[in-house]
Amino acid sequence: MAISEPNPVPALAGSGSAYVTPSTSFGVFKRPVQSTGWRSWVFTVDHKKLGIMYGVVAMIFFIIGGVEALLIRLQLAAPNNKVLSAGAYNQMFTMHATTMVFLFVMPMAAAFANYLVPLQIGARDVAFPRLNAFGFWCFLFGGIFLNTSWFLGGAADSGWFAYAPNTALAFSPSHGVDFWALGLQITGIASLTGAINLIVTVLNMRAPGMSLMKMPIFTWMILVVQFLLLFAIPVITVALFLLSFQRNFGAAFFSVEKGADPLLWQHLFWIFGHPEVYILVLPSFGIVSEVLPVFSKKPLFGYKFVVFSGAAIGFLGWGVWAHHMFASGLGPVSVAVFSVATMAIALPTGVKIVNWTMTLWGGKLRFTTAMLFAVGLIIEFTIGGLSGVTHAVAPSDTQQTDTYYIVAHFHYVLFGGAVFGLFAGFYYWWPKMFAKMLNERLGKWNFWLMVVGMNLTFGPMHILGLQGQPRRMQVWTDFRAGEGFFNLAFWNRVASVGSFVLAIGVLMFLINVVYTTRTAGVAPADPWDARSLEWMTSSPPAEHNFDAIPTVHELDEFFHRKYEENEATGEIHQVSTYEEIMADEATRADKHIHLPSPSYWPIILALGLPLIAYGLIFARLLAVFGAVVVLLAMFGWSMEPSVADESDYDPPVDGGPTKELATLG
Amino acid sequence: MSHSFATKPVQSNMTTVKKVQNQSGDSMTSNSTRRRRWAMPVAAVAAFTALSSCAKDAPQDTWQPAGENARKINDLQIWPFGIAGIVLLIVTAVVGYSVFKFRDRGQAIPKQSHGKPALEIALTILPALILIGIGIPTVSTLFELAKTSDTECVVNVTGQQWWWEYDYPAQAGCGGIEKPIVTSGQLVIPAGQRVLLRIASRDVIHSYWIPKLNGKRDAVPGRVQTLRMQADQPGIYSGQCTEFCGLSHAYMRMEAVALDTAGFKTWVTNQLKPYTAPTAGTKSSEGEALFITNCTRCHQVNGILGSDGKEVIARPDKYVYAGVAPNLTALMTRTTFAGAAFDLQTAACKTKLWDTPSDQFTAAYLEGVTPQCLDTVQLREWLRNPTAKKPMYADPTKLATTGGKYRGMPNLGLTEDQIDKLVAYLTERK
């Protein structure tokens, strides 16, 4: 655990020399303590490096998922189109959703959470740094494993919801569903370990003075999300195990002919799947709740309401899963209960929209790209939220469910909500993470192309759905397209054109990253006049984050150190600068900082998991080998102390930084 | 001025106009441009409205109910849509106002206020009241829609990859059905009467949806679920399987046909007509023999006699995973085949039938596929190679997971001559 230790660790009284841990792995391998080169990334346990790696990998998967989306839109651009075969189309929409949900939005939120939560709460790392590294590698290997299915007989073709019995061997004979089930198990481990890690971190490692109600709102939302993950991931884990056993070992959990009820899968999937929606969107709510106050120069309006509404969404999110099943024949009593519960969840969500809007009200607004994305989110998410209310009305949902209207709804929520929030986060925290400002001019192109693109893509889908075009159809016909203003042919084409505008918008971001990396100079340390602790240190932060752990007195601590209110006039005026605050903090710098040392074991342990999974699909012997790797790695890990022994470090070259990694001062 | 614009080329006229405008002063110029600036969008909106009012909407438009159940849903959904629209306008207006009003123009740093609990509570209670207002009619409507006691007859609707089977048990309701009828592709019901669909599935989950008549209901294997159907007027209403059901989900379509009471009776009679064997020596007669050797393993034609003089009974359960194949007894009384995905009539006749006014629709439909309308192109393509027309799992070498059973129709390797004869036989099935 990364904690500051003002005093040396006291020797264990009485136990003497009995307390011995080997400093090298299996007594052979030296710890990978390098601070530069590829090893410093592959074996790192630093939450910031892991955060960046989460972000880079998630971005790559975003591009893959985006290409899949473009192929889908190409296929649907014209009636009876032949861009994709039925089989390829079904794989494409399955993997598009799976990739965007599990391999882009969730890990991108994890990227922000990993990087920022310790900084926002004034900690030096997360509670379990090696577990954190293990989580990242599980995500990466799980994601790669899932996508190798494209080359090994075909990807999953039963939709990301994978309704039984369509996932049975008889109906999905390729290995796609096996890859899907096992791949999601592996990425699920990443989510679960991450959740435990961040919960412990937030609850135990906050800086002195930071009570829960003085905690930055982003950290709050991340905390709610981790609790959702903690309870939701086990449900999908169980469901996926049942599915894998059904397909690989002849179990009959969903076999109707053996007396099973296939609705069991739907309940399991959506008990996970609905909280999952909030898992996807709450981190972005947290991000915009940070961005809006900074660029409005006002605190978040109704911080407590936002916190409690976030928590309320977290609770209510568990009681609405069956609204995904209004057409499945639950009976009117169940449908009525879930219909009303679903309406109720609109309330805490509405609270957030009110609070963001009121944060703008009376502010001093600066329209940076981050701010534009945040304001864009308010409007786009409101559209998605309101269309959500129209299908909380269960009878009208029976007309809308499984049509493009639903596709429109959740893309406004997930693209207009989750993705816009993430992009606001990119622009806002980029100078924190890389000490470079993303180009604002390219940023505005990025924003406006994405706004136009997303509304052109997903806006028409409202019309398509209400005009009766179902989802997941490889082809549509001219005969059923109608004529006039609402004809499906026209709006399908608009949506397809829109998707390419959207893609160009995303491309602008990538161009911006490359351009900025090549040309931009060093960014100021506090470029936005920010409010929270992550800005009260250098950019990018040193490996130990803070030379001195700050003591917190206020919500928006950093802002309140910079500004004071004149009690007589009510005017806000600056009392100190970033540099002065940092100089002040430097005088209290900790003398001994022990950071956890890098380790081989997280990546090796994670590497064993896809070996088991490939083995289960292709050759059981490989699975045994994978299991051996996992067990050995677990053993090695458990015998390894968190901080490397002095002897693991090469002798410092001219007082070089190698050793200072572990100890400062 | 308008005159000179209307007059054709006339360079000189244009110059005159400009001169006149210049002389008459600036006010007129700006007035007219202002008027024209407004005229364009107004004209566009008017054109749109005119266009959309006379154009045909998509046949699956969920906002154009044609039966009492869909109408109940529509009457209910207007409110949340309206309220959502108003809320969106308000939010957009407030955000838009803030964006313009409070942008940084060098004003002082605002007071660091943390919110106004009274406003927050008010803005929580208000939507809560609105939601209660929506919630009450929602609950009452969904109980009304779940009612089955007032339905007058029953049709069993069974989904399988990738078509629907309709079977009508013998019953007194809906004018009386003496013997069970098994059909597919088009659900035929009497207009104005409340029909209860009992929906089930033989393989994966499907969903039955005729948007103009009612919302959808999943067909879940192992369960029988109910859905009310009622069409006000005779007519044809399209639908589509809406629960993803595998490879050919997009080709699993349906059509509901409502006939007037007398017409429905005629339809029932037609379905139960005794088998008429083709005249010996004709192409069609050879087609019958081919049908018996190639098709009756799976497809039933009621009353067809084998060479031994006994009725031939199809055994699709031996060859098809779902255990059934469409009954082809009265193929030509319906206008589509293979899951309502392909047509038996020309495009012109199809459009004509769909556009037939409701008072003439019953007669038009009961004619079936007339010789003038018959179009066997798609049927021939289908017989030549079904999986090329509609994606299915019918490659005998790739059926390990289904124990060698097909999901869909395999390629029978028919010659063009055999296809000719089969088509001759099939087009007489009416």
C-alpha cells in the first residue's frame, strides 16, 4: 500500500528474524525496477501509467468498434444491400456493442478513474497497485482474446445480449459465443478487481480532512460505479459460466427441451445489464460535473443533490432490469411494477440535468473544447433521457422495443452521454496527464463534427424506429420503406452519411493528439484555473503524486486556496497562485515515501487466463498449461513483498533516478 | 417587381429593377430581402407538410393504429411524447440562454453559491407529479391490453427459424371453423373481431409484431403467450420478427390480413377445400410426382396421394431442427412465401393489393394470386438454390451441432425442367 510513512516501520516486537520475505521472485528473478524503457510500462504498478495504458488500449478498441459501426451503416445505407452477408452482419453488430461497452467505455472510464481518483483524494497510489496492474492486463488480454475470434472461425453472432437459446450450440455452431463468454469473463475480472481496489482506495486513503462530502464529484461518481460493478459483475460472471457450461460440457441451464426456461438468461443478463448502463454513464456524469464548474467559475450547483442522486441512481438501477423485457411476456403485474420503477429513475437523472444547467446559470462561462463537450452532453443526454421516459411507458415500449427508436435512445445516452463526457475529460485532463494542451482549434472541429455527426446518425433513428424498422436486421426492403418525409430509405441514408461525419469528428481528435504531441510546448500547470486536488501538483505528477499530502478543508480545496471571498462586498478575489501554493506545500514535503515496486506477476497471471480460455475452446491440454501458469504466478505474487528490497535495485548511477523511484528523500 | 422577375430572360428589366430599387431607397430593398429570407423556409415547410400528408407512410408506422389495441397504445403514448418535447424545449432554452447570457465577458467571478435546496426540491417534485400523471394511465392501459376474456376466437401462432406458422383450431368463434387449418406467411383474421393469438416458438425466441394492430409479444420456447389482435377494417398490415433470432432474422417477416366476416368464412372454406390432383399427363401432374419425391419429406399438401394410393404424410421432424416446414396446401391463396420474404405476384399487383381500399380489399385478396398477377421468378430462384435467396443453415456437411437436421431449406439440386414442373404444380395449389 502506498502510504506516507513519517516514521520508519517499527520492527515487529519479539518476532525478531522470523519475519522474512524473499526479495527476489522464486529467489531467482530480480524485481523489474527500471524506471525507463518498455519494462517500466509492462511491469509498472503506477496508477498513472496504468491509467494511460487503459486509455490507449480503450481508444484502439474504440476505433475497432467504430469501424464495425461504419460497416453496419454501409450495409444499411441502401435496401437489400450486400456489403455484409447475414452472418458477417450479425457478428458485426454483436462485436460492435461488445467492443463499445466492454472494451471502450468501461475501460476508458477505468482509465480516468485510475489516473485521477488517487490524485483527487490526495493519495500516492491505489490501495492494491499490483491488483491494479493485473486488472489492466486482464482487460487487454481479454479484449485481444475476444477479437481473435474474427480469425478463428468467426466472432459471436448472437448479439451482445446473447439471448438463450439462440446461443446454444445448435443455433450458434461457431466458436464465436465461446470466445465471447470466456473473453468477457476475463475482462470481468479486470472490472471486479478494479472495483474492489478503488472502493478500498476511496474509503481508506483520502487526504486528511477530506470527508466524503468534501470529495470531488468525479471520485464520488466513480465510487458509486465501483459499487455497481462489485455487485453487477458477479451476476454476469455466473450467467457466462452457465452459458459456457451449457456449450462446452452439456449442461442444460437454458435447454427448453430439458425443462429449462430461457427467460432465466434474460433476467440474469439484465440484472447485470441495467446497472451496467449506469456503470457506463455515471463516470461521464462525474467528468462533466468537474468540467462545468471549472469553466463556469462556480461550484457545482447542489453538490449534495448530485451526490445523492448519483447514489440513488445506483440503488434504483437495480430495480428496473425487467424494462428490457416488457415484450417477453412477464405478465401485467410485473410489467406495471417495472414500468413505474423505470419512471422513478428519471427523477434522480433529471436532478443532474437541473444541477448542470443551474451551474451554468450566473456563471462566467469559458467555452473551451472540454466545456463544449460538457454542455453538449447536457442537451444530447436530455434527449436520450426523455426518449427513455417514452418507453418507460410499457405499452408504448411494446411498439418501440427492438426497433431503431431504442437504438436512437441508447446512443443518445451512451454517445451523447458517456462518450461526450469522456471527450470532455480528454480535453480537460490532457494537460494534467501529458503537460501539453490539446489544440483548441482542432478541438472545436472535433466537437462540432461529432455533434453534427451524432445527431445526423442517431437522430434519424428515432424516425426509423417509430416508422417500424426493427433492429438487428441485415437488410431492409424498399417496399416497406414508405414515401414522403418519413420514408425509411431517406433517413437510413442520412444516418449512414452521419456516421461518417461522426467518424471524421473522432479522427479530428486523433489528429489533434498527434499534432499536439509533435508541436505543443509545455502546458501551464493550472491551465484552466481548476478547483480540485489533482491540479495541486506538477503535470504530469511525479510518480509519488504529491511531495506532501495536502490537508483538505473545503470542497474544491484548490480553488479555495487560490481565491477568497471578501465578506463585506461578497467579491471573489485571488489570494495566491499555483506556484505559491506549491512552494508552500514543498516546505512540508515528506521525507520518506515508500512506493510499491513493479512486479512481473500481474502480467504473467493475466497471461495465463487467455491460455486457459483458448485451451477450453481448442485443446484442453493448453488449458491445463494456462492453469499452471496462473497457479505459479499466484504463488510468486503471494510470496513477493510489496516494496522491493534494496538489493533488487542496481546501484544508482551518479545518483540517477533508479533508486529514487522507491524512496524519496 | 414580381412581374419583372416573372418575365423571362431580360437583362434590361433586371437592371431596371435594380435602378428602381436604388431610387426608391434602402428601406424597400431591405424589406423585400427580409421577406424573401422568411419565404424560403416557410415554403419549404409548406412543401414538406404537403408532401408528407399525401405520401404513404411506411406500412409499419407505429403512430397509425388500425385496430383497438394499437389505438390504446397510441392514445397513451401521445402524452409522454408531448411532455418530453416540452421538457426538451425548456432545457434547451435554459441552456441556450445561459450559454449566451453568461459567457465570459470579463465579468467578476460569480459568488460561490452551492445551490438552492428549495429550487432543487421543487424541481424534483414537479417531474415526480408529471410522472405520476403518466404512470396511472400506463398501468391501466397495460392491464386493459392484457385482458383476454373478451376475445372471440383463437389462432395459434408459432415461430421457428425463419417463418411463422398459423394454425386455427376447430372452433365456433369467428364465424366457425369446422376443421383445423394450418397455414403460414399471412395471418388471416376477420376484421372487427377480437382475435386471441397464442404465441409460441419451436426453437429460439422470436417476437410477433404487427405495429398497426398491437405492440409486440415474444414467442418464447416452452411458453404460450397471448396477444390480442383486432383490425377495424379489412386490409393488409405488415410486421417483422423483432427478437433477434439468428442468421435470417431480417427475412422473418409477417403480414396480417383482415377480411370482412363473409370473406373470412370464404377464406376458411377455401383453406379446407379437398385436394384436386392435376390432370394426368400435364406438366403439373409430373410436378406432383416430383413434389412427392423431393418435397413431401418436409412439406405437407393435405390430401396428396402417393403411388400406393395412400395420403402422403410429411415428416419434417426427421429432417428439420424445428420439426416443421410450411404447409403448402393452399400456397396460392397467399401472396408471399418463405416467411413472407418473397412474392408470388408481380410488384405492380402487390402494390395494387396493398393500396386497395378496405371496402374492396376482401374480394381482391380472396382472388388469390391470379394468372395475370402470377410472378414465378422468385419462386424459381428459391427452388434453384434456397440458401442463396435467404441465408439458412442447410449445408449437409455443416450440421454437426443439430444432429444433421436442417435449419432452413437445402438445395435440392433440381434441374430447370424439374423446376418448371414443380412450379406448374405449385401454382395450382389454391
